[in-house]
Amino acid sequence: MNRLITASELKQHINKGAIIFDCRFRLNDPDWGRQAYRQGHIPGAFYLHLNEDLSSPVQAHGGRHPLPQWQTLVHTLNRAGVTPQSSILLYDDARFAYAARAWWLLKQIGLHDVALLDGGFEAWVAMGGALDRREPNPRAGNLKIASITAAIRERTDIIANGDQYLLIDSREPKRYRGEEEPIDPVAGHIPGALNFPWQEVTDDKGFCKPVEQQQARWQTANTSKEIVVYCGSGVTACVNLFSLELAGIPATLYPGSWSDWCSYTDAPIATAE
């Protein structure tokens, strides 16, 4: 399976053993995605909740969406029948905002046959794809992990080795410049970070821009340094990580992102560009 799959291709995969996860979510209404799933989802899809399945509980530091406990995530995936050889399809309705988080997490576990639905749930509906309200019965997967070395960099790494990294801020330009901050208590960005808004990865209908455009988008980035991507809480940064993978450029994630960085009273903060 490619990293991207069209709605028509998905229709062919439904009866060929692919495991599908619905990742729809709303930050301002955490139960919305589950309710939307119950009202109608792609047949056979399981639901992954951003806060409950793709994150761990919030602490004083670590950001608004800390990475999940790996063994807990593996247990969740096993209940959907995931094996190391599984073909997995992820979708949302927010231009990959949440499905890309799941994609990145599954990649860290070592799953390689993982794709995003291009155009998301809307593309499936627009094609006339069937919807189902039933939740699939639990299955028995056999994923096992001893340890995981995730492709991450933490706040301490950035402070100690900042000159070795090219920081990419994935948030909207107004948030990057510190002109507004609707979620976190402090506005601004990490000093030295460049702004590559995650919404640029797709068009306004949620379809991924061609690989050539993804490559061109990163031409101004200094790839001689390690690229470390962040956003508000380590979620939409994964859309940029998906773009970088399409472009063939390795990168790491700062999971706590801005919400972790600004939780420290001594954190250096920049505004404007």
C-alpha cells in the first residue's frame, strides 16, 4: 500500500484485509469524533480517539497531547487485529490533522504498510461510499514491542544542541508570529524556528499536493541540519512530517511542542518573523 490511497482504491481494499481506523476529532469538542463515528463511518473502521488512544494524560509539562504509552497503544491496535504485516488505512476529515498523528505513531512502532486516505472522509462520501454505524467486534492481533526508540527530540535536546537543529513551526502564521494564541497561555515561537504551516501540505479540500510540490516546499530548508518539527501539541506537526517523508527528507518530532515549551517560565520566546 502506498502512503496515500484514494477513495476508489480504498473501496477495493475493504474486502482484502486492510485494517481501517477513523481518526476524526475536534479540539474544542473531544467527544465529537466518536459521535460522528457512531453516526456513520467507513465500513469496518475502528475508532481512534486523539486524547484517549493517541495521547497520554496531560501533566504539568510535556504538552497538551503527550505521546501515548507505547504498550497501551499496542494493546489498542491488537484489539483491532493488527499484526506486523497488516495493511492499515487511516482517515479523518481535517486535512490529515489527526490521521497523520496516528500514521507517525504507527511508524515508530515499526508498522510500514500504513496509508492516509487522500481527501479524507469527505472524499469517501463524495464518491458515494457506503457508511456503517456498527463498531467491528474486537479481534486478536499479535503486535509485540520490547522497546521503541522514537524519532523525537525533547526540550532539553533543543536547549543543549539547538545549533544542530533546524526547527520547523507548523502552526498558522499568526500564532507563529505571536499575534494571537487561542489555545496556549503564551504566544510566540521557539527562537530560530521557521514557519511552515501544516495546512500547506494539502489543498483546501484535503487532497495531498503532489510529491513534486512537497519537495519544492522544503527547498528553502537547510537539510544539512537535523529537522525537528513542532506545532502546538505535537499533533499537526505530523502533517509536516508526512510531507517531509513524501519529499524524502528525514525529520524528528518535538512531541510536547509549543505547549510544552511555554509551560516553563524561563523558556526563551520569540515573536514576529
